[in-house]
Amino acid sequence: MRRHGFTLIELLVVIAIIAILAAILFPVFARAREKARQSSCLSNTKQLALSVLMYVQDYDESFMFANLNPPGTYWYVAAEPYIKNAQIRVCPSKSNLACGYGYNMDYLGYSWGTAGTQTTPIKLADIQSPAETVMLSDSNSIYSFYGGRGSGGSPVYDTNSYNGWDPNNPSGGAAFRHNDGSNHAFIDGHSKWLSATYVRGAASSIWDRS
């Protein structure tokens, strides 16, 4: 009995079908993986927000500053006693292990005891709309606080309105690394994902007190 192999045309058709299926499915798989990382990051923001609120309860309902005393000691250091796992400071979609979350310094205060900056901590009772005011969010991490490139990938400890919401300016603003959006934790302790379009168009009152 004579056996027949595949013709060149048949092989090319099969290869073309496989290529088309791959082109369709690979982006879907990538988006699904990012969705899983987004969920993990959302959990991180929730836990960080709860750690900050536990600090607030222990310190006469006062929030910590973004930059503590001594200078260069940042907000998450004050919250560290309430964090069991330091890994929650790292966003799973970031390319390095620097802190992936920025603290809302315009609303909650930047620095303690430094000339020209706020020296009185914000009280929880001072915040009129805690469910609508951002505490922290996904933030860029390869720049230092002042906008220059930091040694060792220093993260931004920054309000998300610093330098606006310009995605082309990585020295400030939210990092839209989760399906064209970012995770935000609010003063009342809840966290949620917000699209880049919403964030750029949101009223300034949720980021600062100006």
C-alpha cells in the first residue's frame, strides 16, 4: 500500500492556522496573568492601608508624614511594626523590588520638623470624605522623591498629584501598570482599581487639600 505525506501547501496551511491561534490567544493569556498580578497588588494596597490605619489608632488618630524624622525615613517605616510581611510593599508587576506604592503627601503631609513644610500631623477627624480621599496608590519606583534618578532604584514617596498625572513623566503620579489602570487605597481602608482615564480626570480634592 502506497503512503502519502503532507504536501507543502497543507503544511503551510497548518502553520498559518497555528500562527493565527497563537496571535489570538497569547494576548488573552498575558492579560489574564496581569489580572492576577493586579489582584495581588490590590491586596497589597489594602494591607498597607490597614497598617497605616492601625498606626493612626495608636498615635492619637494622627497620620504619619510621607518623610519622617530623620529626613530620608519614609512613611512605610512608621507602618512597619504593623506589617508582618515586607513583601506587600512590592507590586508584583514591577520590574524591581523597590517600594511600589506612593503615599499621598499633599493631603497627609510631607515632612516633620523641616523648614517650610507642615509640622502638624493630619488627624483622621480632619478628613471630610475618607471614602473618597486617596491614601496611597501604585507609584513609579525608579526615581527618587525629588524627581532625579535615585541610587538603587529609590521609589517615589509621593502624592499622586505630584507633577500631575502625566504617564510620560515617571518622577511622579500613578503608575498605570495594571491593564491601563492603577490600584488605590483610600482613607477609610478600602482599595480599588481605577482606570487611567478616570484618574487623570478625577477632581483634585481626592488627592490634595488645595
